Amino acid sequence: MASEVTTGDQKSWAETPPANPPLRYAIGEFVENQSWLDTVAEPLQHWLLAFFGQPGQPTRKLKDMLNGTWLGHSLHPVLTDVPIGCWTATMLLDLVWLRNEDEGIANGSDLLLGFGLAGATGAAVTGLTDWSDQYGIDRRVGMMHGLLNIGIAGANIASLMLRLTGRRRAGIAVSTVGYLTTLFSAYLGGELSFAKGIGVNHVAWEGGSDEFVSVIDEADLVEGKLTRVDAAGIPAVLLKQGRTIYAIGATCTHMAGPLDEGTVEQGDNGPVVQCPWHGSRFCMSDGSIVNGPAVYAQPTFAVRVRQGKIQVRRLDHA
């Protein structure tokens, strides 16, 4: 490996885009260095988090719905297919119309453009909700993604108005620019999901055992204290209440926060643990979500005591 000499301020690895491939590095350098985005993002994020409030408040239930907690899957990517699909069809119909100025083709193109705008509204609201929990470079990239989408929506609204007032060719030109911008914005959305892990299940790669494995001496498990153990390759968090011992995955499915460093309180169906990072809460009895932003339940474990040892066995996939 070649040596490197650095002078002056050195950037953190977290702020350095991957060197390969060069195209991804160039895009990352451009977007992630737009520090002015923080001046827009910070007050917007502060307002959103204040609006959604704390667990138990009515507006927090709205956040859970927009995150997709009820669906068991992030809701935002479900809705993004609507505008992208509609606007792709719009562009194809526009190309056909330019060769054959058929009224039916024109009407179909305009209708799909409008459907795409309706779908984009839902995608924007859910995307903004997911974005409100991000910080640092991830928040900056998400802000750029969102601003581009606002511009795209504006271009398509202008295009629809031009089409409806008889200036179809000008409208096609404007929506084509919007579509090309959509491709770049979609790239940034993919970067957030697939490269930065926003909206994915952060314990999907963790293993576990189909057999019971010993994790801690029974005498070492303190009553009422969240305790982290290793269960054959997957971290688990244990909680002892009286004669009952609960065990679920210790890594929060939302953004990999350490649940063993969180807080625990009594819920309707037993103890509930709250993630210290973004406030997701999970039922210790079955790993189910009490409130988001998590959309994936925690993996659960069967628990038994043998010869003074607490043993656990993984029960399900997260």
C-alpha cells in the first residue's frame, strides 16, 4: 500500500467518499462538500422533530405511519416507484407523439405526468419523515436529494401547464429536463439506501444459532438491568424481571443503535426497551415495534437456564 503524506486539516474517513469507481467519488465529493445545505437542513430537521414529538404523542403516531412501521417495511421506496414509473412512461409517449401527433397519445402522456405528480407528493412526505432522523453527511446528501425532487416537481408542473395551454413541445422540453434530473436524484436516493444503509434492516446480516447456547451465568444477570451478551454471533440484550428473562436482538434494526444502552419501562405487554439513538421502542417479550422510526421488529430468542447458565436460541429472522 502506498504511503501518504498529509498536511493541514485532515478529513475524517466518514466524510471521504469511496475512491472507486471514480464516477461515484466525483459525485460524492461534489454533493457531500455542499456545506451550505446544512444551513437549510438544520432548522428544517429541528422543526420536523419538534412537530412529530415524543413517543406517546398523537403526532408521533403520524410519524410511525409515514415511516412504515405498520407495513414492516420503509414506506418511502414503495411510493417512489409511482412518479419514476409514470414519468418514464410520459417521456416514452412524448417521443412517440413527436413522430405522430396523435391526440390520444398526448392525453395519455399528460395524464401520466399528473399521476406522477400525485405519487411524488406521497414520496416527498414519507422521504422527509425518514430524513428527519439523519445527521452529518447522510443528512446533507438527503437534503440535496430532496431539493432536486422539489425542482423536478416544479418542472413537471410547469410542463403540464404548458401542455394544457397548447404549448406542448415546450412542455415536453421542460419535462425532459425534469426527467434527466430525476435520474440523478434517483442515484442519490440509491446511494442513501444501498451505500449508506438508510431504511434497511441493520440486523439482516447477523446470524445466531438454531441450538441453545450459553451466554452468561445466571448469577451475573442483574435484576432489571439491560445486559448485552453474544449469542453465537449475534448480540442480544437480556432483561430479568422476577423469574422471567427476556431476550431480543441488541442492535436496533433502524440504524444499529445499541439497545443495551437504552432505557426500559413497563408497557401493556411487558417491558419495553427504547433505543438511545432515535427513540425506537420494542417490546421485550416478542421484539415487536411499539413505536418507530424503526420499521423492522427485533429478532427474538427462546431463553432457558441450565446448570446455572442462561442459554438462548434464536427464534426468527429480523
